[in-house]
Amino acid sequence: MAKKFLSGNEAFAEGIRLARPQVISAYPITPQTIVVERLSEMVEDGSLKAEFIHVESEHSALSCAMGASAVGARAFTATSSQGLLYMVECLVYASGGRFPIVMMNANRSTALPWNIYGDQRDSIALLDSGWIQSYAENAQEALDLALMSYYIAEHKNVSTPYMANLDGFVLTHTYEVVDVPTQEQADAFLPRFETENKLDFAHPRNLGFSAGPDHNTQFKYKEHLGLLRVREIVNEAEARFAEIFGRRYTGLTENYRTKDADFILVTLGSISGLVREVVDGLREKNIKAGLLRLRYLRPFPDEEIVRALSGAKAAAVLEKDISFGGDGTVYTNVTAALQKAGVRLPVSDYIVGLGGRNISAEEIEQIFEELKRGAVKTVFLGIGGEDA
Amino acid sequence: MIEILWHGRGGQGAFTASRLLGAAYALAENRYALAFPSFGPERRGAPIRAFTKLDDRPIGNRSEVKRADFSIFLDDTLFSKAAYAELKPDGKILLNTKKRYDDRRVVTVDGDGIAAEILKLPITNTIMLGALAGVFDKVSVAHIEEAIRQNMSEKLHGKNIAAVHAAVEAVRKGSVG
């Protein structure tokens, strides 16, 4: 392994290089641009042997990746925000067709008003598209997820596309220390892509077919099962990863000081680092605070959430997302999981960081302070909200 | 945590300096660093900021630096009294200028002079990084050299390393305000 000082985009590009994709098709968009620039440089200088295809739009970028996957090639693309929204039609083709493409999404606000900064509304709006969704906290995890993503997506029990989300700018453009594994380590971790779901003259089969009312539900149920099996394969991938690289991840969620916590913040992505620091500070003042970080939103970590929150007095979700006219979507998912398990505790929803708005340690401390009062409310942090 | 605030104009390399500092600091064992620019569209000549955070444990707070241990100006036209409000109590300002300031919080260096002599270009980012190494003992000149070798293209190594040494010497000799 080599210690390097890389941005989130650069670290992810290193992870993809080590995964040896055979086809990369992409269209540039801020703040994703650097990841495909680096990959194109790697293809140019020969350190990555892949076909790099410049396309005229995101719709074509994913169509192209799907074509590659349909002949059994390992495919990669990357996008962000409006680009992701432009490829929506293809997202469901890729998941319904069970093509295990990996896509990096640099989380960015969606228009209007036009804004290039980070929030997570782009990917969260697409939770129903049938893709696996992970959210990295830092550049090291981004690199590691790039490698693990192919292991998980291509596993024969899963065969589902994988969207690896990195917070725009705060993660994609921030430089930090990253261990870059060797190619030998990466090759020992990641098997070759083998699939029967491909165009093959020796074994002809039908791909991309239609299924009417008689069979459609069966296909959709199988798609659902494929995603549910991700939980088990994530654990398998992480155990294997720890053996080879020495870094151990913790499945769909990460618990930080939740075991005896009275008050737990549930969040995802790069803001988790700041929440962790606030939790440490509160613990020094004998306030039993904890952090539950959602590393994946699909499959949804309902069991893990129930386990982590069932002993707490109150919890809040901190999310860079709002489903207008409803609540934040992460909140809706978290509270549904608790309700299903019969766990009752006050849970509030804090909508933060829209369009890249800064979130301070003091604001997070204040949320913990409000949790002590046990209210249930949906709040646009720094602006206002209503009690439920 | 040590926090550094870089001020420059688009094209002067403030962000590169912030990155080189982070890379240099993190070369030692159990050292962590974050480096990032003020995010957004970039324009040549427009004022920009960059940030470096240094610590001996992983850094969770990715927000911009509000109060700095060192506030470094690559361009003295960006310097004003407002800079003091962004300093920690013992914080220092490092200024590329030919002027002198009667203030122990301000360290001056004629970066433009060193740049003209060694780089033959009006670029002072690695020079101000050297000036920092002259007053801040937690980052070694050897590690700055290594960071330059690892992160800049090869043809820039020699001159920039020489410029770093010249700046260290100038600051230590006491072209101090």
C-alpha cells in the first residue's frame, strides 16, 4: 500500500483503476468531473487498460455502460445532480436488466435555483430505481467502496447496479491521506466478472425482453430479493476486504457510541465526521450521545436501525434531503422501520445542508439539546419548522 | 488542531500550497490533514481562499476555517485589518510584501523578490509555504521537499525546492515585521 494525499474524486478513481473496468463511458459534470478526468488519464498513460468512451449525454453514458455489461464487460460511469436526473430512464433499465454496473454519483443539489454545491436530493430521489446505494464518509472509504462495489454488484446472488455516493465538494474536492492498495492486493480481493446474463453466441438467450401482467410481478420480486441479498454479500465482501487490506467496515451501518446512548443522531455521508466529534464532546460532559451512520440506503438497514435505536430515549435524523410536502425521505424510512418493529421513541427530522449550506458543530450540539426535550418535529435547520 | 487559512488570487496557486502543506505534514506517522479550496466556480485573478487542517488524529470537521493559527497571504493587495478577526489569539499572519509592519503578529517576506530571482515567474505559493516552515516547527523542510516531489510535475521540482529554502532562510534571518 502507498500513502497518498488525494481528493475524494481521485481516491475513487484509484479504486476504480484497481478494479480494472473494461469500459468507462461518461459525460462530465461538476463536481464529478475529476473522477473521469483521472480515469481518462490512466487509460491514456496505459496504467488502466479500458475502453474510454466519450458520449454526448448522461443518458448515453449509462446506455453505453449497459451495452458493455450486456456482453459481460465490467463497466463504470459517473455523474451528479442534473446528469443523474437526465439518465433516470436508463437507471431502471439497468436495474431491471440486472446489469451490475458501478456508477459514482457526486451528490449535488438539483435545480432550480441553479446550484453546484452538495446536498443529497439527487440520489435520494432515486431510492426507488432499484440500485444499491452507498454513502461514503471520507476519501479512504470512497476508495474502498469503489473496490467493494464490484464485488457486491456482480455477485451472482445480487446482479444489481451499484450507485456509490460521495458528497459533492466536501468529499469529492477535499484532499486527505489515503492508503492506495497495490494491484496485487486488489486482484486477490476482486474476482473476474462472470455472468450468464449476457449476449453469448455459444449460449444464446433473450435480454431486455418484455413481461406482461402475468409475469411482471415475479421479475420485480426477484429484483427486490437481489437487493435484499446485498446485506449478506456486503458482510462477505467486508470480511474478505479486512483479511486482505486490514481495514474492517461494519456492514450497512456504523454505530458510534450508541450502545448506552440516550440520544442518537442518525445521518449519512461526510457530515458524520463532525457529528462524531460533537458526540465525543458531549460524552465528556456526561451527556450520553451517539451516532448511527447509514452507510447504505438501499438495501435499507432497517434491522440495524431498530437495534441501535431501541434503547435510546430520543433520536433525530440529520439529512441533506427533503421530499417537498412530506418529510425528509431518510426520516420516513427510519420511522417506518421503527414502526414495523414496534419500537416507540420520539424521532425528529432535521433538514440540513441544502445547496451546500454549512453545518456547524454548535448547530449539531443544539440538536442534541433539543432531543433531551423529546419533541417530534421536522425542522429546516437555521430557518424553522413545525411541531408534529 | 492547527488551522491554516490561505489567501490568493485565482492562478496564484494558493490551493496547491494548501495541498502541499497537508501532504508534507501527513508524511510523518500518525499525522492527519485536510486541504480544500473555497468551493465554487474558479476565475483567474479573483480572490480565493484555501484551507489546511492538521492534527494527530483523524479530522471530522470539514467546514471552512473560521479562526486560523496561520493566515497566509500570497498577495498583499488582499490583506486588510479584517484578517485579524480570523486569527486565533496566538495566530500569525504571513504576508508576501515589500512593506514592513510593526506588529509581532505579522511575519513578512519579499516573496515576489524570491520568485523573480529563482522561479523567474510571479508565483509565490511554494515560497509562502517555505515561509511557513520557517516559523512553524511541526512541518519539516525535508517533508515539504518530498511533498513537492510527489505532487508537482518533475520539471518544477528543482526551482520550487530552491524557492522554499530561500523563503525559510529569509524568514529565519528576520525579514520579520
